[in-house]
Amino acid sequence: AGVLSLIAACGLVYFLLFPNVRKAAPFRGLSKIPKIGKLIERAMDAAAPYRCNKMSIAVAILLSTITNILFATTIWFVALAVSSEPPTFVQHLVMAPIARVANSAPLPGGVGGMEFALAEMYKSYAAKGGVIVAICYRLCILFVSLIGWVIWLVGGGEKMQVESEKADDS
């Protein structure tokens, strides 16, 4: 997955830096691959408007990297709190993005993919408690969300939302 992601990222950067790549024979060959070709063309169409604004791409990559590092750090802190011998921080930098992808699987209730992925990856590092770490992480997320919900309620969020919708209709 990491190698494929790296290849895709390099391809995207190449496409953005060299706009005429769509006319090249290798790209035309890629776009004819069944099922994948249409996906590649759609990705190129989606990336095309950003070709002129390379700074926004750099900022997006930077923000994405920071987000993934913070996600891994949060899971590592949770692991330090609830596990007797958690994997190292660097190992969490590997596990967290994979768990995040597994979390995006459309499962009933949206719970299960990350827990399963963390449990299996913890096993691969000969560590215990991957499911407990994942569940405690979810509880942390719910607690932070609860704080935001209370602030929204106290600040008159529902009233502000209705007023915003009325202004949009005008």
C-alpha cells in the first residue's frame, strides 16, 4: 500500500508539473486499463484546476502530513496510557495511517475497521492491547466532540445556523 501510494503521489506531482503528460503514450495506456483507467482520468480531471496554483498543493500536502503525524501521536499517547508495552512512536507513524484507511471502510455503525487494523498491527509488532487502544482513542474523539457540541449549544449554534440559512436564501 505504501509503495502504491508513493507511486500515485509521484504520478500526481508529475502530472501537475508537466501538464502535457496526458498526451504521452504511457498515460494513454494507463487510461485504457479496465476499471482503473477511468479512475486515473477522473483523478487527473480533479487535479487539473490546481495545476496553476502550486502553493495550494504544497500547503495541502503539508497540512495532510501534519494531520497524520498528530493522528499517530494521539494514538501513541493513548497507547502509553492504557498499554503496558506499546509499540514505539515510529511504529505508530506506520500503523496510524493504515488504521485510518481501514476506518474508512463502510461498516455498519462506522466502528470496527480501525479497531481490527490496530489489533492486527499491534500483533505484528508483538504488542498487546490494540483493540483497547483503538476503543480508548474513539472515546477521546467522542469526548472532544462532546466539548465542541456543548460550546455550539452555549453559543447559540442552532440559532446561528437558522439565521445563516435564511441569509443564504435571500
